Amino acid sequence: MYELIVILVVAAILVYIIWKFSRPKSVDYGIEVITAKESKKNSDYNPVIEDNENIESEQKTSVTRKTIDKLTGEMEQECIERIYKNPKDINAYIKLSVYYIQRKKWIDAKEVLLEAIKIEPENDKVQNNLGVVCYQQKTFNNAIRAFEKAIAKNDKVAHRFVNIALAYSAIGESAKAAEFFSKAVMLDPEQKLYQELLSEVKSLLV
């Protein structure tokens, strides 16, 4: 009888966790909403999300980033189960955020990332991905703050400077955008796309 009660309690907790991270949501958590005219190239390029694999690739090679393959449907359940077994498994939170971001489930992704911040407030990958979500929700000042925290933790990752440059460009601060695009080019001079983004935003300063 005791064993049955324990099984039922564990099952109830697991159901709650699954519900918490997968239920439909109708409310956005954005605070500052600022929009401005962007260059066409900037608007076609989205900030880069991170997991453990693609950030390590960038740090070890001259390649800008390794594209994250789209995670399978089973990954959501796998990450939720990992979090259930170890509520401090930060990598599971990051992977789950990538899963939701890839499916444009911005509110779900943000909820996961805010939970991750409670565990590791200074985790640069969490902050970067939170910045991506805020950017997609058009809360650009919030995105800038998150990208700043990611860069403060590790300023050797070129695409982080592109991410924050895109956010500055979105609010019409072309000079700041050019400054950060320039830093990305310095870190990865072989990436032609970064050079094109820099040239595009510089044309707006004339």
C-alpha cells in the first residue's frame, strides 16, 4: 500500500512538471516594447541560440558557429524528465529552451530560461538564449541587457556581438550596432555575413 502511494505521488509530480512547461499560454511577459526601422539584411538575420555543443565549437575553431540541428519531438519529454530527476540540471534547461525557441514557442522558452536563471544567474548560455527570446518578442531593451550579461561572462564569442548589434539596430541605434558588429568582425574576420551586416548598418550612419 505504501509503495502504491509513493508511485502515485511521484506520478503526480511528473504530470505537474510536464504541465508546467507545456501548457498553452496567452500572456506575454515583455516589459519594454520598442520598435524602429531596420535595414533589410538585419531584419532577415536572427540572433543565434546556444547550447553546449555549438558554443564549444566556436571557441575551439575559427568557424563562427555550428548550426544546432532541430531537436526531435522526444527531446521535450527527455529534458522534462531530466529536470524532474535533477532540478538543477542546467544543461537540460538550456536544451529545453532551444527546443521551444526552434518552434517559436517564445513564452514557453522564456519560462524555462527564467527558471534556469534561478539556478545559475550568471550562466552565459542562458542569458544569451533569454536575449534571443526577448528579441523575438520585440522587447529589445530586455534583449540588450541579457546579451550584455552573456558577453560579460565570455566576450570571445563572435555571434554574441552580432546578437546585441541586431537588438541595437532594431531600436534605431545604428552607431551602437556598428560598434558591436565591428567587434564580431574582429573576432571572426572570415565570416563574410558579419562584414555585410556591418557595411549595411554603417550605410545608415551616412
